[in-house]
Amino acid sequence: MAVDEEKMMEFLGRVIGDAGAAVAGLCTSLGDRLGIYAAMAEGGPMTAARLAERTGLQERYLREWLAAQVAGEYVTYDPRTDSYLLPEEHAAVLADPSVPTYAAGFFTMLQAMYGTEDVLMDAFRTGQGVGWEEHSEALFAGTAKFFRPGYAGALVPEWIPAMNGTERKLTAGAEVADVGCGYGWSTMLMARAYPASHFTGFDFHQPSIDRARELAAEQGLSERVGFEVAGAQDFPGDRYDLITFFDCLHDMGDPGGALHHAEQALAPDGACMIVEPNASADVRENANPVGRVVVSASVALCLPAALAQHGPQAMGNHAGEEAMRRLADDAGLHHWKLAAESPVNRVYAAAR
């Protein structure tokens, strides 16, 4: 078959662009972790020398970093004053962890993803998994850092009110289990908003639970928030008014078993909140920026983590709503609805 030269060169351009983005991701992570973006956001236009003073970093490295930022159009440059500027719109994405648009945390996760490439190569050959605990601490910290802003912006003001009757229960005083809580930001966001309720976060990963306990103590929430090491199929307690799964059900080797255990642990009128990536089981529908990030993360993290648990089902993170609904129905959670949706997440409510 004859090669279409125009299409080939167009695709070559896309691949080179992707290569540039992959390398630039390291610069983005450095800018976030070293506080460079934060310093630029607070200081307006500044020279490399001024930025070095504000950050305590070496000017020569900063000048090289700034050149890369200008090349990626993250930062603008004014040759008249030899100064660099992080536009306010860019600062909202790169410099302020308190706003929902902050996305720099994902680049911390990349350290862990690239760090396990050789292990993933073996997994592709053997079919074995790569456990969550096999990754570096950057994955756990980066995951918390990436998801926290979105949860902070939507969980209390949008998602919980969309769950029929749940907000009323939490306001009056409810018992809540947050399964797969990681560092516990989702647990603590709910606890701060609903002081009459009690919350317990569960995760099988001891280091994450240790960090969650530290954060709860720092925020003065330890009396109403507890964290325990436990799996999704054996976490203790019953008569929970709300059981939540934030971006974790698809990482489990037996998601159906997790939902079955949740059904047994619910109060008679309790409900489950299941937050999953906004991705489709139809691979063609994921040909967009969010879909590409989600499905690529499934290759590196989600599917290998599920396979490492040797359960009956490894879903990946784009199984889609119908697959999730069937799991819930088989577990006895027959009432199902799409409660809320964002560009990144879909929030499902499931009850008996």
C-alpha cells in the first residue's frame, strides 16, 4: 500500500508534540514541587534573577526552566524588560492547590508511572499485576494532590446534594465509611462540612492511612474522623448511612465483592456514592484530552493494580456506566442513578 506522505507527516508532528509534552511534564512537576509557579503567581512580571531571590533557587537553572516554559506557552516573556510572567489564567491551573482547576498534582504521579516502566514490561509479558504498594511515594502523594481540588470544588456543594436525602442525614448526624480513602482528603472534606456526623476512612495501604491520620490531627478532626487499614471486602462496621468509593472501585480485583460488602454494611435506607472517571467503554469516545489521560493512566496504574489482587475481575478505569450498574445490581444495589457529572468524573448513587 502506498503511504500517504501528508498524513504521515501530520502524524509525525503529533508524535513529536507528544514527546515534547512528555519531557515538559518534568519541568511542570519541578515548577510545582519547587514552588516556582506559586512564586510567579504572587510576584507579577519578574526577571530570572528576581525569581531566584524569591525562591532561593539558582538563577542559571531558573533561566533554563523559564525558557522551557516560554517554549510550552505556559509563561510569557517580554524582551524589553527581560521579564517573565505567569498569566493569571495559567496560575489558576498550576499555582493554587485551593482551586478546583489546579491540575499540577498529576505531574507528581508521573514520577511513579515512569519509575515502574520496567516492571510494567514484565507484567505485559506475564499477565501479572503491579500492586499499588509497588510504586514510589510520589504516586500516593500525587494522587491525593491531583484529586483533592476537584473534590473540594464539587463534593459538598454539588455531589452530596445530588444524592437523594443524603445531605439531610449528614446534617442531622450520620455514620459514613469512605472506602479506598488514600490520604483521606475526601473523608476530611465531608467531616468539615458536616460536624454532626462521624466518618471513617478505610484503605489497605498502611502508609496512606498513616498520612491520613497525620492530616486529620493537623486539621483538628481526629475526634470525628478515624482511619483504619482495611480492604474493601472486609472493612468493619454496619448500618452506615453513606459508603463512598472515590475513584477507586475500578482499581479493585473484585469490585463486585466490594459492592456486595457495602450493601451488607449499609443502614436500611443507606446509599453508596461511587465516583468514577468520566470515560466510556466505547474506546472511540475517549479520543479527547480527558479520555486520553484517563485511559493511559489505566494502562500504567489501574489495570495493573487490579490484576495484582488476583480477583475475579480487573475492569480498568473505563468500563463504563453499564458495567458498574450491573455490578451494583448483582450486589443487591438495585436503585441506580447518575447523580452528577463533570468533565473528569461521573458520580453514581446506588441503593437497595
